[in-house]
Amino acid sequence: MSTDETPTPQHDLNAGRTAEPPPEALYEEEWAPFGRPLFMDNDARALSRVGVVDVGSNSVRMVVFDGAARSPAYFYNEKIMCGLGKSLVETGALHPEGRKRALAALKRFALLARGLGADPLTVVATAATREASDGPDFQAEVLRETGLKLHVIDGAEEARLSAQGVLLGWPDASGVVCDIGGNSMELARIGNGRVGKRVSTQLGPFRLLQLEGNAKKRQAHIDRVLKDAQAQINSRNERIYLVGGSWRVIARLDMERRNYPLLVLHEYRMSPESLLDTLDWIAASDLAVLRSRTGTSAERMELVPQACEVLRELIKVLKPKEIDVSAYGIREGLLYEQMPDRLRQRDPLIEAARMAERNQARIPGFGKKLYEFLQPLFKNEDKERQRLIKTACLLHDTTWRAHPDYRAEACFDNVTRANLGALDHPGRVFIGLALLHRYKNSRSGSRLEPLFRLLSDPELKLAEVLGKAMRFGAMFAVGDPAEAGELSWQPKKRVLGLKLTPEGNDLFGEVAQARFASLVTALKAEPKITRAKD
């Protein structure tokens, strides 16, 4: 139903009462600065089930996106390590066994897409297929056997789509996207929501394995290619965004070396110095042992030494200030390509939280009212902190079906491990901890304590205050807490005020009083309660 339509009241034949309006009716008004949710608009709904396939030099993967169009969920995700480009340098053709496996995978994907309602698939092929002598023959075979049109893209287009994938999950990204595949590596400048200069190099691990000479000659070759690429994109001392399976394996190994507590690769951030230490550690380690410790496939781990050589020179030549991992790349870039510009401008985190509230909360739309009720406590927080507070309010009731004994930690787990864009690791823990305190006063002794070290002491305190504020506001009144009372906060005097309405006089019962007192304690404040006169 379009949001422009007036909902038709439905009647409960047993109770004879008018049912609640549909969730869409709760979102019709604007919510500055983010505006009304777009997941109900027709152009966004058209993107609700999109299937894409990336035929790479090493893997063939199908992803079906579903849900909130700006921050989609991975409805289906399957990858086959085919190794299409494994022998490309040596023979000039696709690897015979890899070609058979890729065709079999594409046959399966075409059938799956029809069953999942994601037909037709958008299928792109990269370095191996575009450079192989039998690439056109493979295209024709795929079309004949599966009905899928294989779009073979050049290096510049591959770089552009990968960069767009980073922008889908990281709207304010600024720096250089570096996407490594089996036979090539692409670089692209991004900033202000746009893709700039880009260049494709032949620095994929498969290709480096075929180079003659020792490690020193390989290093000189990599250095020469990267300096030429650097001159073309004119980048130095910027942030680098790593895209590609080999990079993700290295980042996972960096987590292992550092004993990092949150194993989410997207927006994992590394300093150049720390990453160089990890590259030394990998070089001195037994790869079989590392593979077993991290659950990495043999096909992926086989290419790690060459990827490490490239990454070491990449740090040396581009001298990045920071190195970040993006789990989004060419497949997400294909989805971003289909988005209307106004949808691209939206905050992926807020849109995903709205969608979660709509589908999972007991009272969709209450999160906005809760946020507005609590604003006096947080009005001085900056824009970035405000969006995290908004997100927490939207998600505050989305885990209500969990068992009460585990609900607090389930909230934390759901947020910190969710596939969310535009959310760094400290932000994940901040929202997770706030939601934990939404259901539980104390975090002492929690199994999650190692993750809390990602936050500073002031951030830990703010998350606790937010959680206890949501704990009070969420049960103070069912419809809208503002109809029951109004909060005020005097930070210098440390006075927390609550001005009750006539209705609020009765709603401010024993449990509400206890939760308000807990919030007062967290703020180290004095309470000032004003009751309405009858």
C-alpha cells in the first residue's frame, strides 16, 4: 500500500475493536535531518530483491539483496572458489577445471535466482574472462547453457563498481579503494560521494605467482607498478579501503595477532605500523597453522603470501594514514548503481534500524518518540553521537522475543555482529552496550567485557546513561512518553527533572520510579519531580 493512501480500518470480529493502523502510517511525517523512511517508496521497493553474480579470477559468487534498499540484508550468499584465472598467465586461457566449475555454479545460480524471486540476475565478469583467449567462447557457453548474459567489464569499470560498493556502506568514505582479485588489482579515488580517478594493475596473486625470478625481483616489479599507479591517481597520505578476499584474510590474521575482540571485518581499522608488524608475523608463521586458527579456506590462504607482498609495497608507496577493511565491493556496487540519487544520500545505518523496528518491534514508530523524549539529556552531543543514539532508540525493542534471561546480551550480540554499514567498531559496541543497559542495570561480570575496551571511559558512561534512559522511557508510557511527562537536564547543577502530566501522575508507578531512580544514579544527579495538579 502506498503511503499516500488512507488505510482502511480493519475490525477484529471477536473484540469488535478497530485494529491498529499499519506501520506505514506511523512514518508519514518527516523526521529531520533524515526525512521519512524510503523503504516504502516504489523506487526503493523495486530494489527489495536484487540478485548479482561476480565471476572473478578466483571465485564465483552470487548475492541476493533484500530488505531496506539503502542498507540491504544479504538474503542469499553463495561462493564457489573456481580459480578461473589460475593458469591465465601461463596458457592465456581460462583454467579448464575452473571453467567447468564456474559453469556448473552459474547453472545453479540461475535456478536459485528464479526460486528466490531475484530473476534476472546481473552477472559481471572481471580480469580472467576479459583477458583470456577463450573468454568470448565462455561467454557464449554461459548464455547457451544458463540463459545468463555475462557482462565482461574492463579494469576501469571494475574499479568504479568496487568503489561504489564502498560508498554504499560507507557514504562519507574519502581516500583510495584498493580491490585485489586473482589476476588484477584496481585502485580508485573516492570522496564527497563520488568516484574519481581509477587505474587497473596486473598485481593479482595468480599473476605474481607466474613471474620469473626471486622475491627481490618480484618486489621491484610490484614497486614499479604501484608507483606508476600512484602517479595516475595522485594519492598519498590518504585512507586506504581494502576490498577483496585476500585482503580480508590478512585483516582476519591481524585480528588474530592482536587478539582483537570483535571479529567483524567491515570497518576494521589498522595503522600502517601495526599492519606491517602483522605482515612480518605472517611471513614467519606456518600458514597451515594460521589457516586452522582462522578457518580460512586452502584456496584463499594459498594466495596470502603474494597479497602480503603487494600490501607491504602499497603501504610504502601510498603512505596511508590509516587502512580500513570494506566488506562491500563490486557486488554492492552493482546494487548502488541501481539506486536513485536521493536514496544514495540516506544514512544506511538509520534506514536499516528503521527497517528492523518496523519488522521486529512490538510498537513500530515508538523509537522516534523515545528519542525525542530523551533529547534533553543528549542535546549537546555531536552529529555522529546523535545518529548512534537515534539508532539505539529505534532498536531498543527489536529483541523482545529473546528469553528474558538472555535478552540483554542478545541485544548486544545482534548489534555488534549485524551486517550494518556506516558503523565503525566503537559505534557497534556503544549501541550494543546501550541496549544491554536497556534491559539490565549492571554489566559487571559479563562475558562481553573484552569488547568494552573498544570504548573510552566517557563513552562507556554515556552508553550506560542512554541504556538506563531508554529503560525508563520505554515503559513510562506505551503510546508516547511525552504525553506522560517531560524531562529536563541541568548538567552543571546535576539536576534531572521530570514534569508529569495528569496522566503521568498515574503512570509514574513503583517500577517507573525505580527505573527513573536508576537513571538519576547513573547521571550522579539529584531528581526534581513535578507532579501535575488535579
